[in-house]
Amino acid sequence: MNILFIGDIVGRSGRRAVRLFLNKIIEEYDISLVIANGENSAGGFGITKKVADELFGYGIDCLTMGNHTWDNKDVFNFIDKERRIIRPLNYFPDNPGYGWTVIEKNSLKIAVVNLIGQVYMNNYNSPYHIFKKKISDIKNNSDIIIVDFHAEATGEKLTFAHSVDGKVAAVVGTHTHVQTSDAQILPGGTAYITDAGLTGAVNSILGMKVEKMVEKYITQLPVNYEVATGSVKLEGVLIKVDKNKALGKQIMEIKKNN
Ligand SMILES: [Fe+2]
Ligand SMILES: [Fe+2]
């Protein structure tokens, strides 16, 4: 089974990239399931119902989130009902929404799990402890497991991936919006990349307008970030999964731009 994981979609430009390139990628690589990180999909901060529906309409099957999950308050109106959107599993247990979900495709049940890191991030619960607690439940309800590990530090992402190597089909890193060149199959068979990349404006800083970011760093005063415009790109990874072993067979970086 071929799964596409799309890196953080930033604002209108990111959504335009999905609209322009996703169908072609699905055809070219015979993709059966599309997962994307949507934490920045509404104006760069969070997600709304309208934006989520737009992305599902383009062919995305499941949206993962991250530290920007709650930025747009509209999320509270639907995250408890919309099982195709997940927020980090290691948030406080009473938080709204779900940390993992199961999507059915080609008679297979694919569990998608969202976790968030602890290094240079907010004070989240341990992803290791919660994963250990939930893994048998997730396994009992699915055939294949894909993890979005949303974190800043490269070492933290790779360390988590090694800790679950052989137990899940893939660990895909998100959050830094810069695609890394380390896509690999770990010794136990888990597909891995440190960061899937950015889906948004090419001429940008992590998807946002260059001038605003430069101003912020020079003045150290608060500025209103704006989503960058112009040419757009879609970045992500193609993961080929051996459905019998429930492990990764191949992982490769995907990049399309106009
Ligand atoms: Fe992001
Ligand atoms: Fe993030």
C-alpha cells in the first residue's frame, strides 16, 4: 500500500499547493491513503471547519495537528465530532479531540497517531509513556500504524522512531517546515523521516511572509505574521508499506512546485 504524508500545510498558499498537485501525485505514485499535517492550514494558525472540509475535498483522508491545534477557536466546535482530524495524543487527557484514529482503505485499517515532542516545545506529557500505554489498544484496532511525531529537535524525533522501530510502519516528523534528506527504513522495518517539509509559499520563511519575519527578528517587537503568496510547493513523503508485515518497505521524499 502506498501512503502519502504531506508536510505542514500553511495557509491559503498551502491549500493551493494541495489543490494543484495532490491529484497528480496520487495518480503518479498510485497512492491509496493521504495524511497531512494541518496545524497551520487556516491563515497559518490552526484549522477551521471550512478549511478542513476544503482539504478533505482535495483528497486528504486524515489531518494531524501539533502545537498550533487550538490557535483558531473554531476547532472547538468540531474536533470532538470529526474523527479524521487528530491532535497530539500526549496532550492532557481531558483535552477535546482524539490523539489517534483509524481510516479504512482497500479493506485495511490504518491507525494514524499524533504525538508532540518535549524538547524546545511546551510542557507536554511524555510521548513515550502515553504511546506505551496505548499501543496495544491501537494495534488491536488496526492493521498498519503511522505516527506523526510533531517536534522541533531532530534528535528527539529520531530517538522516538528508534524506540518504536518494528512496532509501527512509519514515523514521520513534522513541525519544522523544512524537509530533511534522511528518509530511511530503520533496522526493524519502520519508515522514517525527520521532517516531511512545508506545503506553502516557496518564497517564505516557513510559509510566512519574509518581510514580517525579518522585522520581528530585527526589532524584537510583536508583528502580525502573514501567510506568504506567490509560487507554491507541496512537500511530503511517499511510504510504501508491506501490508503483511505492517512495516515500511520504502520511503522517499516528494516535492512538487510551480
Ligand atoms: Fe507547523
Ligand atoms: Fe508545529
